[in-house]
Amino acid sequence: MKFLHCADLHLGGAGGQERMRAFLRMLAFAKREGVGVLLVAGDLFDAPRVDERTRRTVMEAFAGNPSLCVMIAPGNHDPLVAGGNYDGAMPANVYAFGGEWSCAEIPAYGVRVWGAGFTAERMPPFAPARKRLRLTEGLYDLGVLHGDLASPGARSDYRAIAREEIAQTGLGYLALGHIHARSPVQRAGRTLYAYSGCLQGAGFDEAGEKGAYLGTVKGEDVELAFVKLCGSMTLEKTLNVDGCGSLTEVAARYDHKIGRQEEHRVKLTLTGSPKGFAVDADALLRLLAGRALEMRIEDETRPEADLAKTAREDTLRGAFVRRMLDRIGRAQERGEDPAVAREALRLGLEAFEGEVTRHVD
Ligand SMILES: [Mn+2]
């Protein structure tokens, strides 16, 4: 039995057409792969009631794959409210969870899906109902929820849930939504859980590959694999401008190192020290017009004059810069690539400014 976990599609909102294309691409993928259950972990729609055309396109697409059971846990953007997206006729294969943690059995696929939805734009922390349910033996338990993974007792208006509580659900897999960045698949007790992240990024803050988790249930086990389903992406690129004597040279280096990315957004970070001029980011944007769908430049370059000035400081920072410039100079004399020493200089300077962030996967 295969299932697909997606979240935060925000259909009917900004970047609408692209988000809709990713949604339709996902349904085509589900059909091709023979996926039985689609877990939508909230914010399928961008608003409690989106425009009629968007809603109709979505419902008709679901109806077009009647063997796919669509299990929706409404999120803070698309809560289950009167007059909302989930009020009124929906295809027979689509189900939206209400505010309380409950389950629906799908014996044809050998699974039971647990979930709870937002019924307002803010929701209290996760609280499973203590009702005794008569459950069918032998079904595999999946869950779908929109909420904030938080430490116990942490404040959040978005249905806080702690790892300990995930473990207590006893599920095989919990599909989470709300956080637009994908998380790896993690474990709490015997329960695996993950944020799939949004299906399609629409801005510079949603970088990298976006898609869904494809799950395969085999007896007591579940396997998960990320599937890229997005169209355009935001690519985070860094360009070192050391030695460039003009903006034209910077643009030429861009073309050589990064090249055309016409289907994607590029978030370009400039580093290093240009020779004898300061980078004008707006002018560079104009020079690079057409290289990307959209571009944003973060200028982290340091004029050489600044470096020379810092090297004269009678401070620890000054001593560090002198030493690194010396190392770069010696590497160049030996005909070696000073890239490592330059990177060390850059990171060291950031450390002096308290700006170093380590990215741990
Ligand atoms: Mn959300």
C-alpha cells in the first residue's frame, strides 16, 4: 500500500498558478504510482474560502482519481468552518477531519487514518480524545495533523505537539504540516514522523527542492522517500568576487560559475573583496537581467581597502586578518588556490562580528 504525504499547498494564494501546477503534477504522480491514500497535512488552500474556480479545480481533480482516498487535516489557513472550502459537496473519496483527534478506517487499503483539523485560525495544543473506540484489528495506523512541533508546555497558537505526544499516539507514521521547510523522517517511540514542507515554493524564503513524502506500508513496516514535485525553485548561490575589477567582470564570473537559471529564482550571495571598487547590487541586478526568473542579491563583499585597514588594527581581529592575508599571499606565490584561506578569512571575520551560523542537517 502506497501513500503520499503533502502539506502547505496554499492553493488560491500568491504564486497561485505555479502552486496549482505542482498540485496537479502530484495527483498525476499518485495515479502513476498507484498511491492509495493521500494525506494532506493542512493549508491545502490559502484561505478559509478560496475563489470558486480554484476550489472546483481541486475537487474535480480529486474526483478524477476515485481510487485515491484523500484525507485532509485542515490547517490554520483553511480551517473547517461554515461556508469554508470543506463545507458543501465534496467528492466521495475526499474526507476532512474535524477539530477532535479521530480516525477513519480504510479496510480496502489495510490502513486506518487518524487526524484532527483546525476549526479556527488558532488552535490549542494537541489533545487526543480519550474516547474508547472500537477499532478493527490488523489495520496499519497513519496520522495527519497541522501543527507546531514544540517542547512540552511551549506556547503556540498552532496546535503545539511534543515528541512525547507523538510517541503516545502509537501510530506507524504521522504526516505533519505547517512548517514550510521539509524535515527528515524522525522517530518518537515506535512512531515515525516528518514535515513534508510545502509542495511548491513561491518566494525567496522557500528555497530548495519541494515535494512530498511517498510512503510504502509493508506489513508492520513503513518506508519513506522524498519525491520532488515542484516546478520552479529558489536556488541559493554564492559567488566569490575576489579579484574582479569591475561589475562586468562580476557578471562574467556569474555566467561562468552559475549560468542561466531561467526557470528558477536565484538568491545570490556575493562574498570576497572586489579590486578597487564597491559592488552596486542594483546595477549588477540590471546587468544580470534575464539570467533567472527572479533574482535577489545579498552583498557580503568587503572592499580591499577595509581589509587593509583592519589588518593595521592593534586588535585580535587585526592580527587574524594579517595572518590570513599573509597565508593567501603565500599560497598565491606558490601558484596554489587560496580559496580555503579566503573562506577561513571570511568566516573568521563573521565570527568577530558574531554572525556565524552553522547549518547542521
Ligand atoms: Mn499553516
